[in-house]
Amino acid sequence: MTLTGIGYDSHRLLEGRRLVIGGVEIPSARGLDGHSDADVLAHAVIDALLGAAGLGDIGEHFPDSDERFRGADSMRLMREVSAMIAAAGLEVVNVDCTVIMQEPKLAPHRQAIRENLATVLGIELQRANVKASTGERIGFVGRGEGVAALAVATLRSAG
Ligand code: MG
């Protein structure tokens, strides 16, 4: 059995916040605003994983009204989701994602992000793909107001 899920997220860019994408802190004057570390890519991947497993969405499992998740490391939350998937008798085949960010450039950090995803999900590097796109200076991403991320995850029965 093969299952597919989709994920999408966006966060506002603000002065004085850290820019964390896929567990990698990227040097930037502005970062992503949110209750947790606002790791937009991690959130999109988590939703894709939960979607494929039929386990709802990120807000259901890690509500932003919950003080436990204030400033939370979203890759740690992804690790919890990875455990939920295993408990459901499933395993990750691959994830593919796109980060849509006007600046800074994601390219220098892409490999480190892939390694983080592959490690947390227990898959080969080849199965954790990360792509980057700019906003072409249009829309909220292009104007530098925020960052968006899309993800697709495929799971299969374990064993
Ligand atoms: Mg989010």
C-alpha cells in the first residue's frame, strides 16, 4: 500500500526573529514569526506526513495555544510525527518540498536541510528532496513579507 499527503505552510517575516528552515538557522536580519520556531518547511513536511498517514494536521497535534510548543524546535515535532507513522505500521518512502522565499538564498543551506530531513525521517538523502523558488518579487513572498513552503510525502506499509 502506498499513501500520499500534501502540506502547505506560510509564516510572516519579522525583525529580530530567527530564520529557521528545515532545522537550519539561516543568517538573516529577519526571521519567521510564530508560536514555535516557525520553521515553515518543517511544518509543511509534518502536514504532508500526517496527511499521508490519515492522522489529521499539525494544529491538531501541536496546537499553537499550547504553552508546551512555545519556541518549540519543529524538527523535534517532526521526530514525534515520524514515531506516530511507525506506530501506525507505516514507513516514509520519500518527501519532496519547495521553499518559496525571496531572500536570502536557500541554495547554500539546501544540503544541510536535506540531511536534517533524512535523519529525522530515517530515509536516504536521495529520498529527502528540497527545492527553492523565489517569489519573483510579486505577492507576499515576492515583497518579502513572508515565506511559504509546500511538501509532498509518500508512505508505505512497513516491513
Ligand atoms: Mg506553521
